[in-house]
Amino acid sequence: MTGDVDVSRAYYHCRACQTGTCPADATLGLQADALSPGFRPLVTLAGVLASFADGADDLLRRFAGRRVSAGTVWRATERAGQEWIARTRAGSVVVPSPPQPAWDFTAPDQTTTIGYLGLDAFRVPIQHPDGTQADSRMLYIGLVYTPDKTGTEYVTDWNLDQVCAGLRQRAIARGFGRVDRVIAVSDAGNGLEAGLRRHFDDGLLCILDWYHAVEHLHTYARAVWADEATRESWVDRAKGTLYDRGGAGFVAWIRDQPLPSGDAADEARRLLLGYFDGTLHRTDYPAYRAAGYDLGSGPTEAGCKVVGARLKGAGMRWTVNGAAAVAALRAIYQSGPAFWDGFWATHPRTRPAATPKTLAA
């Protein structure tokens, strides 16, 4: 943090294998990028908060008075992220630093304790290793959180089962074993509920996000009525029915409605009924409200936005490994300062500067 420092240390070369090494590098925490152990977390933070170029040219210059290349920020950030992915897949979780109070799972105005799960996915622009454009890919994001949202922790991965396994690790670490009920709130996207059940239990209560359910009402209304006032009037009645009677009551109500007919209207009605018929077990909203459960997946949507914001900047395209590494670190950062500091408190900073073969070259 004070500027460049020249370090002299012994170098050893093996004539037999034609490789060399500096053993003191491991003790000093030096790597090939010449960043000190104290400066590395700040360089990586710059890469998590902004583009690698902006992190180097703006953040580090302004706040640390240091100039490093965008390539240095890029390599340091991706390396730290890749190391964390390997550790979390081996079962590691962040130990917050300083130690934090145990999460409070008491639901507002309730004596019940609830631990919430969220799970969703968002698209990330991808490029091939040679720089040519590739199809975007869906990156999964999961989170564990408390009823009042003061405790939240995120996890990301390309693989759904890896995210669900990570959620289970974090749920255990944050105290879900002492809650009365574990609840997942999501948009019920393809495979999400099944993934959660595989890693938690078949009896996991999964609630369909209220706002996604309502969006299907708007989609139906737009397909059937051209007049906006008519559409809004019908949606208001449909929302009230769904809210007061749940999915099963709503489906029964729809079947009794004298709705417009015709090819387009009939198809829209078929899609609407098919959607709610397939999600009845997630839409008992009156019972959920009576028990004090959340109906919205706002924390999950927010997670997609704050993590995705780093990966979906103007003109950005990523390699698969690079996006995963930066997303993993961004997830730690967005979980809170104690998680970011806890990650670095246990980070294996002291490792060889490079492989012997690289040093020899």
C-alpha cells in the first residue's frame, strides 16, 4: 500500500530438471503478479466493483494512489474467484470477520422462526476463448436469508446442483437447523424447485413468487382484450380472487367465467389454466399470509441485479471461467462486509509465485 518495494531473496535452480524456485515467495505471500498480500484484496475488490480497466485506472488510483494495469486487476480477481470456487465445491463456507451475532430467524409479528431460500438465474454474455462471440449462458444465483433480510448470503454457479449444494452448506452454517420452517420463494423456473428438493428435502415448502403469478394474469389479459380499461378491471378481479382463494380457488373461478372466445382467446385461456394447474401446490396464498410467510422473491431478484450488474455492463463478454470467478467474488461482497473480510481472513495468500516451469522460463 506504500508503493513499490524491492525484495531480494534466494533463487534455487535444479540442473537435473531444469527448473527453479524462490522458497521465500511462499512465506512472503508473493505471486507472479508481484502484489503484496495486503494490496491483493484491494486490487481484487476493484475488479469486483467495476470493470477491470475502471478498477485499475480509477478506483485504485483515486483511493490507494497506486497504478496497476487492467490486466493485473483481471488476473488477480479471476484467480481469487477460481480459488474460492474450488474451496466452496470442497465444502468451505465463509466465516464472517469479525464474528457476527447468530442470525435472527423470528418472523415479524410471529413467534415462528423461518429460514428462507431463494433461487433464480440470469443470462451472462459469453465469448469463446479466441474472442469470438458465443451464445449467452444462464448463471444460477441462490441465497439464504432471514425474515427481516438483515442476514443474507449469496452463492453462484453455472451448475444448478452446485448452487443448491452450496445453499445447503450455507443454510447449515447460518443456523437453519434451529428454525421451525425452511421456505423457498422463487419464480418456479425450470428445474429450480426440483433442485432445491434434491438438496434439502421433499417436504420443502416452495412458494410461487406473487408477482410472477400476477404477470401471467396480465399476459392473458393482453392477449384477450384490446381495451386497457377492460384489461385492468379483469386483472384486478383476478388478482383479488388469487389472493383470497389461492391457486385452486382461482382455477375454479376461471373455469366458471364467461370469457371471450376465439382462437387467440382460447389459446390464452388454455395457457393460463395450464400454468396454474401445474403450480397449485405453490399458490395457497391465503394460508401463507395467515402463517406470516413472504409471498415475494424480492431478495432473489435483487441478487440477480446486483451480481448481474458486474457481468452485464455495456460491451462486456466473458469466458465461462472468468464470469464464474468474478460472480463468485461479487456474491461474497454483496453478502456483506463481514463476509468479504472473512473470505480474505482465511484466503490462502501464501502460495508459490508460479510453477517451477514458469519461473524457469
